[in-house]
Amino acid sequence: MTFDFRRSSLVFIALLIYWLIAASALWKVYDIGPLISGGYLSHGQAISVVTKMGLLLTVLTSGAWIWSSRQTSNKKTFLAVWRSAALRTFVVLFFYWLVVFIRREIWTPSQGVNDDAMFLPFIGHVNAVFFAEVGWLSFLIGIIPCMGIVSGFVFSLEQSMMRGAKI
């Protein structure tokens, strides 16, 4: 097994594009501008938390892509590959949402009154920004469908370029 620089570069570029689109979608769906002007977040904090959540979405989506690539043959059409990646991304992001939502719902103050206790360890502060109050609903009806569609498109494009690279 040898290292394929071209393939690795295509995957890296696809994930980078997805990350940038994820961060943009988070900024737009959660309407971050008014949170900055209202004083809830500074501009730097907003960029940091949106970038981190975008990265988290990218990591989760890369798992969906691995799952899709194991199920995708070279003979499948662009639409079939898109559907496969989009559906698997919906599933992965939905289960992530479900875990965070259930964790928040079963949380009690005796477990600690901080973001990590309420919204999962290590990523609690990031999750708190996007899942507190009704933010979970924005994630469910805004981010999951949007990023599933984007994931399908970016993955299909990357796979098409990969097939072209094999010729």
C-alpha cells in the first residue's frame, strides 16, 4: 500500500471546503451578527465558536464519508453517490444532535452547573452556544438538512474527481 498524494489532497481539499461551508451555514442559520451586536459574543468569540463547531461537523461528516465510500462502487452515478453521502450525513448528524439533546434533557444541577456538565465534556461550551434554549431546533431543521445536502455534493464531486484521477 503506497501513499497517494493526489487522492489525499483531494480529500483534504473537499474537507476544507466542507468546513468553510459548515462555518458559513452556522453563522447564517444561527444569525450570529445580532449575537455580536447584542453583546452575547464578541467578534473573536463568535469566530472561534463557529469555527470549532464547523470543525466538529466536518469530523462527524468525515465519518459519514468513510461509511459512504465503503458502500460506493466506481460504477455508481453522481446522483447515487450524492444520495448515499447525504443520507449518511443526515444519520450521523441526527445521532449527534440526539446525544447532545438527550444529555441536556437528563442533566441535573447535581451533575455540575457548567457547559461541560450540561452539553458533553470537552465540547460543552461550543455545544452550549448552538444547543441552548431553542438552538437545538435550529440545528435539527437548519443545519442537518443543509449540511447533508452539501456533504452529498462535495463528496460526489470529490469521488468524481478521484475516478478521473484513476484514468
